[in-house]
Amino acid sequence: MNSSSKPEVSIIMTVYNAAAYVAASVAAALGQSHRNYELIVFDDGSTDGTPEILQAIRSPRLRYIRGARVGRAHALNKAIEAASGEYLAINDADDLSLPERLTGVWAAFQDNAGMGLMAADIVLTERFLERIPEEFCAGAGAAAAQVKNISRAALYRSNPFVHSTVMYRKSLWRQLGGYDTSLTMCIDYDFFLRASAVTSIGWLPVKAVLYYRNPDSFFRRKSLQEYLTTLEQVRRRARENLRLPFWVRLYDIFPLWSAIASEIRKR
């Protein structure tokens, strides 16, 4: 990227005590085939070796911001505020973006100009890998893939997206007022549901991210009851604000097993 040019895409990464993962995740983010992008890393008050690792990385694409502990939603909003790109690509600190991720999703956006948010497929791993296996480094064939439109009703039933695969326009983030800082969980799902009220949402059937099912993740440290309580709060707001078909309400008669299952499969 030319230092004088404005990046098309800003990769957004927030980190908290991620010393075991962050070097590999940053290396993968800096290894994108897309030519015009930046990487914003917001350190959410890490107390391990994360700051030293990030400060030692030298790249004109990397902007490292060290902050106090503010929590995930606040950290995402602060990182995005600092971003210069027209598009934002979320990248969790323990996930590795495949080399063609930005290129593939960017191309899909250009072919679907009315779409405001798009997610993609993952390669699931049960152990953290320092490097992306060679078989996933080749071009993903995104140009030939058809974007599937995700309806509000389908999104309400369950969240099919992994946050680290998502790209959206920064203007959408502004329009929605950012991530909801009152939530401690489900902030991505809440953002997607609110986005569906104002723009089209798509899914690209292309492998974009090496997704680590981390046994020490934030989600797995929380109780199921806390998760269900937050999920119902998010879905209640969606019921109030989205024009949902009447038949969708039938899902609320039964326990939220479909939504639970979709989250657990990703974690």
C-alpha cells in the first residue's frame, strides 16, 4: 500500500492477553493478496506479553493502538474509529485470515453493490496453527462463487456467521451507531440483526478464515444461562425493530435450540 493512499479495506483486530496467538494472526493478516489495505490492532489492556509482541512487528500496514481495558464492544468501536478504509474486515486474534480473503470478498462486494455486509465460509481447526496449511493458500475462486442473500427471518432464527469472516462498509457501522457497548455477549449477532434492518446481507461460499475453536474462548467461560439471557435480549430488540414474517414468531414458542446450536458449533 502506498503510504499516501487511503486503504480500501481496514482489517480490525482487538486483542486481550493473546500472546499465544497474536503473532500468527497478525502475520496472516499482513499476508493478504489484496494490495490496498491496513491492519488496525487495538490492545484492550493486555497484561501478558501481547504489547511487546505487537510493538516488535514492523509493517507500514500495521497501526497498533494500546488502550486501557474497556471490553470487546468498546474496543471494536475504538479500533473502527481509527480505521481509514471504506470497508471493515473483522479478524479475531486467534483466527488466521487466508491469503485470498480480502481479494475474494472485495470482488464479491463489487459485484453486489447494494449489499452492506457480507460473511464467508471457514476452515475449522481444533488446534491452533502457527501457519496456514499450504492447501488453503491458493486462490479461493471467489469470482465464480454466487453470493447467497440472508433474509432477516433466516438471521433471526440463528446466526450463521463467524465474526472473523465478516466484511462491511464503515458507513454501515456509523449508521448503526457501532457495536452495542451495553452487551457483554452476542455483540456480533446484535450488530448483524440491526444491520439487516437497513441493508442486504450476504454469505459467500468461499473459505476465508482458518477458524480456531478455542477451548479458552470468552464464550466458553460464560454460563449457558448468561448466554441465553443475553440472546433473548438481542432477539427481543430484533422482534421490535425488524419487519419479520408472522410465522417466524413460532420459533419463540419453543426453546432457542437452533440459535444455541449455531453458536456452539462455531465455538
